[in-house]
Amino acid sequence: MYKETLSKDLAKFDRIGAATLEHARPATKLGLALLFLLIVWVGATIASAGGEQRTVVIIAGIIGGYMALNIGANDVANNVGAAVGSRALTMLGALIIASIFEAMGAIVAGGDVVSTISKGIIAPEDFPSSDMFIWSMLSALLAAALWVNVATMVNAPVSTTHAIVGGVIGAGVAAVGFSVVNWPTMGMIAASWVISPVLGGVIAAIFLAFIKANIIYRDDKIAGAKRWVPILVALMAGVFSAYLVMKGLKRVWKPDGWTITAIGVAVFAVSYFILNPLIRKQAEGMENRNKSVRTLFTIPLICSAALLSFAHGSNDVANAVGPLAAIVGAAETGQIAAKVEIPAWVMFIGAAGISAGLLLFGPKLIRTVGQQITKMNPMRAYCVALSAAITVIIASTLGLPVSSTHIAVGAVFGVGFYREWQTARRTHINHGRYGEAGRRSKANDRNEDNAETSERALRRKLVRRSHVMSIAAAWVITVPASAAIAGAIFWTLQFVRGF
């Protein structure tokens, strides 16, 4: 009896210790984030030594670091969420790969020059003074960071580009007036709220339908895999090579459309030539099961997560360092420029901040995108990753300002809704036939009711409607919310400075 009581007491202590550690984790993460911002403070202080507006530059550096942390916490989930949800990557593996390639993309291909005004949404020359421009950019950067932070807290993956666009609009309107905004460009951005997720979802659903029809629903699944998996993986290689050249390297190399197409086709052909015998050999002796086929997509998913992270780092680092570089440039020269060079310390803040935000706070959104919207497996995750790359390429070719966040999450929704439709269709086929026309027994009626009940249950489980509504709402209000916050911050700063 004494030993049993002692064991129970020790078990209680274990549970208390585990609970203490669980509650300590958020505090530890917050402490590490504050340590990063402290390092940014020291770095900005050293870099701005001797400047006339040193205090403003230091404050801007800290806010830029805060924005970079939030980009890493929220936006990067779209690149690795599906791979983690499909178990092609562990959470730790995804964090390591994404943090490395995000930093590489920012540093190697982030560019030496960035546009200070995201998407050309306002005109810098409309500002009456560099001082007002600096405070406007400071307000925009802080507003965007605050909104992305709130979105991360409520598990909503949002576009950090749209957040900074909203911040720039709100601060610009507060400083100069509504005439400063390029409304046609704003209209195209608003249209992308619908275009991005719908296009991403449709493309992902088409690829999933193709895989199911040609591999999953075949009697001999392995034969279908031997024929189509090499083509599908080679297609991914070709598409991602074009995507990397078009988006990931656009700040260091800008080839024309025909060159990008030729690169994609060449990579597809070489990849197919190499992969076809390898995948056929790997498929030999496999059991004729879906689980066996899924393993063939694991390595391509890992590669796609790395490439998406690289391209994201090279592009979205500008959301943190663009306004920061604008503030530094205006503070040092006293002039407003549409494009400025990025100081090395500013780029370091962006690259390191994105990676730190991912490592500290990224798992929450990664689980949301990869596990909580709809169930993932390697084939579905493949469709999501390929759809994201193809949609960005199509949109870039057409000149549409789409969001990679909206595309990736839209692709996840597309996969889930297609599965719902396909499940409902197959359920109807399997349970909807009841003998001769016009003759149904009570037993058949009960079977029909059971089938309908089963179908409704399946539909509820495949895509969580709560996530559809909350994420869609967050997308719609990102720009106006960021704009309202930025305007309030700008007016507050002006009021405080007036004293």
C-alpha cells in the first residue's frame, strides 16, 4: 500500500512538472524573441552612430525586427504546412529546413535594392517632407507587424504583403490624404483576395483528381504509379525551377519569359530521364496499396518545402526591410526615394528575424495549415505545393498581384473540398441503388437514411468550416485593419510630437 501511494504521489509530481514546463514554454519563446530584439537594438545603435536621426533609426530597426519575427511566425507555415501534415517532414525537420532556406533566400537573392512602397500603392513624391515620410513608414511597419501578430494568435494565416500594403495606405492617407493612394492598384490587390485562393484551389483539385483517377482508383495501383509518378515528379521539378528563377531569383537575375520556359522544360526532361528508372525500381515489389504509392512523393515534398522557403525568403523579406530601408535612407540623406539600397545590417534583421520567428512561433500556424483544415497525405500535399508554384507563375505572367499565402491555403481548401465532393459522389453511387424503380422497402429506406447520415458526417470531417470562415474573414479585413491601425499610430505619434 505504501509503495502504491508513493507511486501515485510521484506521478502527480510528474504531471505538475510537465504542466509547469508546458506553461513555461510561451514565456521562454517570448524571452528569446525579446533577446533577438535586444540584439537588433544594439546592432541598430552601432550602425546608426553619428546619424542626425539616430533615435528614429533605432526605433525603426526594432520594429523591423518585430515585423520579421511575425513574418516567420505566420507566413512561412504555408511553405511547409502541407509537408508536415502529410508526415513527409517532421515538425523539427520542417523548422530546420525552412529556417535555413528562408535565410538563404533573403541573403542570397533578397536583392541589394528594394521598393520602399510595397506594390507601388502610394507615391513617395506626394509627401511634403522626408520627416513626414519617415513617420508614415514607421507607422505602416508597426501597424502591419501588430496585425500579423494578432492573426497569428488567432491561428489565421494572412498575407504579410497585404498587411504592409494596408499599413502604407493608412499611414499615407493620414499624412497626405486619399489622393496619395493608387486606387487602380489597390483594386487589383482586392481582386486577388478572390483570385488567389480560387485559382490555387482549382489547380490543386485538378491534380488530385488526376492522381486518383490514374493511380488510386486503378486495380493495379503500382502499375499506375510506375507510369505517372515519374511524370508528376518531373513536372514538379520543371515547374519549381521556373518558379525559382521567376520569383526566388528575380532580384539578382531577370530572364525573359522564353528563357524561363526553356529552363522549366529542360529540367522536366532531365528529371524524367533520371527519375523514371529510379521510381520504377523503387516501386518493384510494393504492395498494391495507397500507402505504398504515397511514399513515392515524400522526397519531392521535402524538396518543394525547401524551394518554397527559399523563394519566400527572397521575396517577403522586403515586407520587413523595405519600409525599414526607406526610413534609414530618408534619415541619412534627407531625401525620399522610390527605391533604396539595403544596408547589410538591415538585411540581417530581415533574414534572421524571419528564421527566428519561424523557429519560435511557427509550429502553431504550421499545424493549422497542415493538419487542422483538412487531413493531408503526401499525394494531397504534392498537389498543394505544385498548385502554389503554378498559380504564382500564371499570376506573375498575367501581372496579377496575388498572395502566396492565399494561394497555398486556397490549395489546401481545394484539396479538402474536392475530397468532400468525391466522397459524396462515391457514397451516393454505393448507397443510392435500391433494386427496381419505384420499389423500396423500409429496410432500403433505413439504408438510405444511414447513407445520407454517413455522407453528412464525412462532409463535416473533411474540411473544418470554422477555419474557412475565420481565415476568409482575416483575409478580407487585413488591408483595412492594417490601414486603420497605421492611421491611428501616425496621428498618435503626431499628437505626441506636438507636445
